[in-house]
Amino acid sequence: NICLCQRGRDPPTARSCKELKQKHKFNKDGLYFLRSARGVVYQTYCDMTTAGGGWTLVASVHENNMYGKCTTGDRWSSQQGGNSNSPDGDGSWSNTVTFGTAEAATSDDFKNPGYYDITAEDVAVWHVPNNERVDRWKQTSFLRYHTVTKFLSSYGGNLYSLFKQLPVKYNAGSCPANHGPTVPVAYDVGDATSNHNQFGPNVRANSVPGFITFRAINNERAAMAICLGVKPTSCHTEHSCIGGCGYFPEASPRQCGDFTSLDWDGYGTHAGWSASKQITEAAVLIFYR
Ligand code: G3P
Ligand code: CA
Ligand code: CA
């Protein structure tokens, strides 16, 4: 069971799970209310125990239909089809639109005000099977890793600010010259090898695990937000990096969608450039601390 630690009458004054832990001494994992600088109260999940705790869930990227190519539900890329006329798609990485709920973060996309409101240093990523209940996320996640370099401090303190500086936008730059930061990660569940093994052989030959590259770009100048525990070493970044822009020229619209081209050589086949079924069918939860 998860902790419903705050009583209804407790004023939600903290802006982050880190503040709830440090100032208010909450130390159990669970759903909490936070309040943004502008007074928006919202509920999210706090991981109060991993590597010192104080991690705030700010977003999840959920692929509701791998066969839908920038269709409904592709909120982190484009719900408008793949089209060079909307180069940044829905623009979710660098706007203040919010959607979803914490409880449904493995069943739908989630983005809360913390995504742009919290000033953080590091990012944690959890891969949790789709539709898992919140009280089972921790036990069912098969990969969890977090950055350790406090890199966000150099990019305005959150991903909203990072992606304002480095837009997830078609034609914003070229590969690899204009990739965003590549940051080393520590593993909390799984390891670099098990992370790498979630991808097909062609992806493994074209990436190094144990890192997250942000704002990766591919051969055709399409941009992606986050590479899933890898640093791409070629420009076929669309098979391991997710949350794309609004236009992927290669075989358009085949690579367009929240999980981009994890299915290039078939859905969940784990062959060629395709990812495993396990990672294809798991939501990507994004935390700040
Ligand atoms: O990203 C892979 C694509 O650019 C080429 O794939 O099918 O020719 O091996 P393929
Ligand atoms: Ca989605
Ligand atoms: Ca390619």
C-alpha cells in the first residue's frame, strides 16, 4: 500500500517532494499534494526513499498506440499527424499545458505544474509496465536510473527550461553537433547491461548505455527529448529516444509518435532496430530532485 501521508486539513505548502521531505519530514513513498509558486495545487507521487529520496514525479510518457503515428494520445510528440508545418508538434516539452493524473501515470500521459515550477538538479527515470497501479510501481518497475551530476542547474533547473533552450523541434539542429547534454546515470533497478538489452542489436551497436542524452537529433533533423538510458553513437536516434517533435522525414509518418520508432523492425520484436515488448509496453516516468 502507498502512503496517503497528508491529512486533508494539512495545507499543501511545499513546492516539491524534496521540500516535503526536508522541511516537513515526510519520508514515505506515496501520493502527496504540492503547490506551485502561482498557487496551483496538484497531486503527485513522491519517491521518498530512493538514493536519499525527495523525488517528485513530474511527467510520464505513455505510448497508448504504437501503431498510431502522431495520432490521439501522442501528447509528447504530436497529435496532429507528422507534418513539417508543425515542427514542434504539440510543444509539450516547452509549454505549461498539463494533462493526466498521478494515479493514471502508467495508463496515460501525465504532466503536472512541477514540470515547469520546480527548480531541480537531477532527473530520475522509471520504466513501469503500462496500467500498473500506483502502489505497485516500485515493485514492478524493471529499470530505474537517475542522473548524478546536477546537470539541470546548468539548464535553468528543470526540463521545461532545458527544452526552451534546446527545442524538441524538427530542423532545430543537426546530429550530432546540436545534441543536448549527455549525462551519466546511476541505476536503482537494473543495470547498464540490462538497460542496453532492452533494445535490438542494431540499436546496441549504435549506442552506449549508462547515460541519458537529452534533445537528440537524427539523420533527418528530427528531434527527440530523452534517450532511454543510452547515449546514441550514430544518428539513428529514433529507436532509443522518445518524445519527439512534430515531423520525422524518414518514411514519414512511421517514426512519429511518443515512442518514436521503437517498432521500426516490428512491434516488440527485439530484432534489428526494434525494442523489446517489455520496454515498448512500459510507461516512462520522469522525476526531479
Ligand atoms: O534507422 C534505421 C533506418 O534509417 C534504416 O533502417 O531498415 O534500412 O535497416 P533499415
Ligand atoms: Ca502518449
Ligand atoms: Ca534512421
